[in-house]
Amino acid sequence: MSKKVIDLMTYRIEKTLRDNGFEVKKDDNKNVKILIKLNSNE
């Protein structure tokens, strides 16, 4: 069983972005995260 480390600041930023219409895509092979805004409400 492995332990998982959580970066709370990163989690909060990603949660705020998700709430504002962004979607977080993660590529596990390259450790890359991409933020995509799917809808423009403005």
C-alpha cells in the first residue's frame, strides 16, 4: 500500500478552476496537466 501526497494549494486552485468552467486533463505518462475551458459564459 503506497501513501499519496496531496498538495492542498494545487488542489484548491484546480477546484476553483473546475468551478469556473475549466476541465483538468492529466497525462500520467508525462506528468502533464492541461486546463481547458469548454464553455464561455461571458
